[in-house]
Amino acid sequence: MLLISLLVFLVSFAQPVAQKVVKAEEQQYSSVVLRGNTASLDWGSNDNPLHYDGANGVWKSEPIALEGGKEVQFKYVYDGNWMSGSNLSYTPPQDGDYVFTFYPQEMRRVDVNLAATQAGSLTLEVTVPEETPGWVTPTLASSKNNFNYTAAPLTKTGERKYEVTVYGEPGETFSYLYSLGGEPYKEERDQPRTVTFAEENSTYEDRIQDWVNIPIAKDITHDFNYSPYTPDQNDAVEVTVKVDHYGNVDNGAVYFTTDGTTPKGKRGQVQSGKGSALSVIDKTTEDGLHTTTFTGTIPAQANETRVKYKIDVWNTAIKGSQFADNNVLYSEKATEFAYYVDDFQSPEWAKESIIYQVFVDRFHDGSSKNNTSVDETIPYDEQLKGWMGGDLQGLLEKLDYIDDLGVNTIWVSPIYEGPYSHGYHPTDFMNIDPRFGSNELMKEFVRKAHQRDIKVIYDLVPNHTSNQHPFFQDALDNGDSSRYYDWYTFLKWPERYETFYGIQELPELNNDTPEVRDYMLNEVVPFWMEEIGVDGFRLDYAKGPSQSFWVDFRHKVKELDSEAFIFGEIWDNLDTIDSYTGKLDGAIDFATQSAIYDTFIKNDSMDQLADSLKTIHSTYGQEYLPATFLDSHDMPRFIYEADGNVETMKMAATLQFTLPGAPIIYYGDEVGLSQSGDHNAVNEWKDRYYREMMIWDEEKQNQDLKAYYEQLIEIRKDNEALTHGDMNMLYSNEDVMALERVLEDERMLILFNKSYNQRSLNITDFYSDSDDLELESLLSEKEYENEEGSLFISLPSNTVEIFEVDGFESEEEDDEENEEEEENAA
């Protein structure tokens, strides 16, 4: 009885405790904020915090104004940490205020709902024609969503009947058309329908007489699924396309060109270029939805060939066809896929490059004569928003400093004419802003860098212009009579147009317009490469232009200089970054930066770091060059995030310099340049603190850190395994990681201990036949030998070592060789 009473007491006590634990686990974050690319959101502020709904275990935003029909890209930031993976996206069905809901256990769930903040409403009830396919959901394109034909699906209420409720202000006029999920499938009608919002909901009954077109398939997806992905002159290329459909789809074709022009065709009839039939290789059905997989072959082409192609499918028994991936009905507007035929290799010098990133306005003021926009009378915090006086003359004067540091490549920030000191808002692609200097001064800088065997990479901005650019101003003034009207994408001239990340000051260039592409490739690119003399480009927002553009870009750049290095800013998931292989030589390595930051700033385990690095480098192709970095002009200074801890900075930099790829030093990192203010404490111009003036007073520079960077640079330049070798992850646990770089007989072993305690490793555990194993430290010059079957290395707290290993295979390589021998024997 005593035992039972005690058990009852413990159970009654345990239940409320367990409930409390569950509650505590539900609210696992202290803060969640929403960031995105619209006017009401931005990527840098905490202006849109979410509040916790304990009853449902979710976080919700306040109502946020969104523009109907315009895709929103967004992410959640919880406890200061960005959600991993690519951006989430949502397209609002109409103008209005929306509530975003964040699910801690289902982070990538998109739950965005219209808030009841508008006083009027109306309900539309529509009857569709008999020939409307039952598998298609009609949509509403309207003045409330910029006549987006996909954003607002209707709800089925009966046989051929659908409805939707729309919200607005009383007295507001509302015009609209119905479609079957796209403009080609809109209703046959000369003018949109028009009604007016009232305070009391009114119902309007509509009947559609006919559709302009009816879709063939629910979705057609190719998504650059071709093999081999980097073909050479010996390779025929197989393309694969997946078709989701309810009716019959039994045929398809791929149309291609090999001269850089756009292919054209329909239902197997080639109108421009050549054609190849698609064959069905697989078909499955689930809940009435068929998925048919087609393949086709594009014949082998000579090296340096630009292959452009489009794909369509159809039902032989009925009229019409439909194209991948944008599901349009005519090839003129269909997605143009492309690849480049070549023996794909990134330049050898780029593999050995150590890049110094210079933000010109913040590096050194060499001439006060061009400081026309510098205002030293305002507080320093405000000065950082504008021009600080750095210029090309200053860069020239400090060229010896950069050379003495030991780097062999300089990445120069944009210095186009434009309104801002960062240069990313160009108003002239072929003139340098007088506040930076002149075209002649840039030529002189490149020439003198080359005299020191230093390459120069320029930051090209091909995706957009400033809204002050003469081209855009001409399009604004003259509408579709302007020669530049089609250089941009106007959604509603003149006030609505496609922009970079929703920034109205940055209208996007339509690089698929032949005139724009011709200008960028045959005027802008040759100017920088031939007139100025740069050795390659860092490509700002490379995700903006199409891959067809990048195929033409590669062809032009390599035609001018086969050894030019082109690498892109592709802030996305690994597969998307890697998809530019063969078009670009490499990419800014955001994934590695995140992994390093999570480990050394957020204190994630070395196990997690090791797993991340293995995943990253197994995704990138061997010739695709990742450009690694710790921080940049777009993110907080690493040493600031490390609370000024120089040892943390050294460990992170050591990892960066011993990984595959091209390491980037953001100016000032090498001398401990940090931030004068907390970017989290301001709601705008956060990046002002990431771009402060370079420290030139040697007494204020961290000379110990600078010497360490110089040592890392020398080690990397002296050991080919660090630039060309394979990477093997040998060991990791919570605090310790061991990796090696191997190139033929050269072997480098790098050990990390980020714990607060000393750790010891027996190096013979990593190598077979290690009786004669010897290690030489390249950081301390100490030497170690195998003694009595073991070679222990003691790593003090927060330290790293780089060893040159004398001989002997790693256990991993030994296992691989044994497997190969067994396979050969079999």
C-alpha cells in the first residue's frame, strides 16, 4: 500500500511537470522576426517581429501590407539566426495586409493569410464552359493583383461552378478577368469586367462563354535536367522532361540551335534551328494524375558551342502544345534552356588565387579633390551612410601594402557612375564616377597591379541599373515608343516594373531582350576587359539573368581571354549554386561561410561542421571553384560577431585557407577591422558598419593578426596540396576536427580544437603502416615522429595546427584501395 501511495503521489507530481516541459519546448525561441524583399519588409531589419501564440505553438506577424500578384521572397530569423536553405516565396492573390505564421517544427511551411483590414468586399460566382478540364483550377486576374493570371485560384462550389471573395475599400472600382491559370488561357473577352466595392458584401454572377486556349498539361518540368551537365565535343546530350497531366500527352520535341540564336518550333515542326523527338520512358498514375517522363537527344557539338533549346509536348489527338518550364503555349515566350560545350575547366591561376576584396570608397582617400560628396560636419555614424572619400588614387597608393601582404588577386568593388558610394546602382556602365577617379586612373591601377603579378577582378552588375540611368529615364518618359522600353519589364507603365529584390531604385534589366544582351556582352564586357584590362569578373546577383544569358556571357568572356575568371554571387541552396557549373567558373561560397559562422560564432559542434563541409564539397564539381570568405560588404564583420576574439578569427581564417577554393580576405580583416556600431541596434543602413574605413594607423592595427594572415598566405602559396589537392575528413567530434588535403605525394593535415580544454589525438589512428610517420608544423615549425607505434599531438584550448605529413596513406584512402583491389579481383 505504501508503494502504491508513493507511486500515485509521484504520478500526480510528474504530470504537471511534464506539461510544463512540453510548454517550454513549444516556445523554443525567444524571438522570431520576418525579413524579405518587399517595401514593407527588408533583409536587414527586425522591424517585423512575430509574437508567440502559445495555444497553437506558432509565431504570428502583425498584418503586413503586400502588393497583390507580386511574389514575395522571405525568411524567418529566430534568435538572430537565419533559417537555412533557399528563400521561401508567396504570391499574394490581391493587395492587402497579410499575417505570416511560423511553425517551429515545420520551419519551411508557407502560411500567409489575408487579414480583415479592408472595409468592403464582394463575392464572384462564375460558371465555366463545358469544355473546361476538370483538373484545372480557374484563377482571377484583377486590378487588385496587377492582373497576375496565376496568383488567385478560385474555390469549386459545384459542377462547373466556382467562387472567390475579394476585399477592398467601399467605392473602389474593381476590374477583372478569369483564366485557367495563365494569361494564354484567359477568357475570350475584349475588356475586363468591372464592379465596385461596397461596405456590405455583394454577390456577382458571371458566366464564361469561351477560353482563348485550354492547357495541355498541369505542369511540364525540365529544370536543366540534361546529361552530361558539362559536355565536351564528344558528348551527345540527353534531356529529360517530366509532365504532370490528366488528359493524354503522348508526344514531344526539343528544338535547338548551335549558333547562339533562339530556337523556335511547335508540335515537332521546326521553325528555327533543328529538332529532336522526345520518347516516353516512364509513366505512372496516382489519384488520376499521370506523370509521363520523356527523353530526347541533342547531338554532340564542337567545343565552344552555345546550345540553346526549348521543349514542348502535346496530345496528338487535339490541337495545341505546351512548353517547359513556364508552361506557355508558344515557343517565342517559352523558357530558353542552354549549355556550353567545352572541356570545362576553371583557370589554373584562379585555383591558386588569394583574393583581397577592396571596397573603394572605404579603403583609402588618395585625393581630396574628388571629395565633393563627403560631409565631415555630420556625425561619423551618419557619414557612413554616404561617401567617405576612398578613391582609385588611394588604391594606387596602397598597392604596395596589398602586394606586401602576399595576395595575388584584387577584387575591386563597383565604381560606375551612380548615386551611392557602394557602386551597385549604375547610371553608366562604361564611365567611372568622378568621385572615385577616372577611366584612365583605373587603367593605371590595373597596369601597375599586373606589374606586380597581381590579377584584378571587377565587380560587374549585369542584373539591373539605377532608376536614374538614362536608359530607364528614357523608358519612363516615352513609354513603349522608347528604344529602351523593352530593356526593362514594365508591369504597369510607368509606376510598376520588375526590380531587384523589390527595390524601386533598381529596375531589372531584361537580359533576354537581344538588344540588352548585345549591349552588355558586346559593349560593356569588352570595355572592362580590353579597354580597362581586368582579368575577370565577380558577378553581382548572378541568379537574376537567365542561364541562357550566362552561356552567352561565358562564350564572350572566354573569346576575349580564355584565362579570365568569372564567379557569381548566387545566394541560394547548394544545388542551385552548383547548377551554374559550366556557365561560370565558380561561385561565392555562402554555404561554407554559414558553416564556419555556425561553428565558431554560434558554437555548433565540429561534427556538424565536418558534415557540412563534406556535403558542400561533394556537391561542387571538381573544376567549379568555390570562393570562400568569412565576411563581406553585405554581412557583419566576423571579428565583431566573435566579440573581438582574435584566436577565434585565426581559427576560422585557418580553416578558410586550408579548404578547397579561392579564399577571399575582406579588406581590414587582416588587421582586426571591426565595427563602431551594432548593426542590430539600427533599422536602416545596417551595412554602414560592415563597410567602415580601413585602419591605416599601424598602432591601431592588430599586427599579430596581420602577421598570422601573412603566414597563412605564404603557407597556401607554398603548398600545392592546399590549392589543387583533394579534401578528406579524417575525424571529428564535438570540439575537435581533423582534415587533410592530398595531392599525389604531398599531404597536409589540419587539426582544430575549439574547446576550452586541451585535447590529444593519436595521429597513427588516421594512417596505415605508420611506423615512420613524421609531422612538421607549418605554424610553429615543430617536428613530431612516431614513437613506439603512436604519435600523440596535444592541442591546447582554441588552437589549430597545420602539418606537413611525410608519406603514408590515410585509413580512408587505404580502404578505397582495398575496395578497388577486391573489385578488380572479382
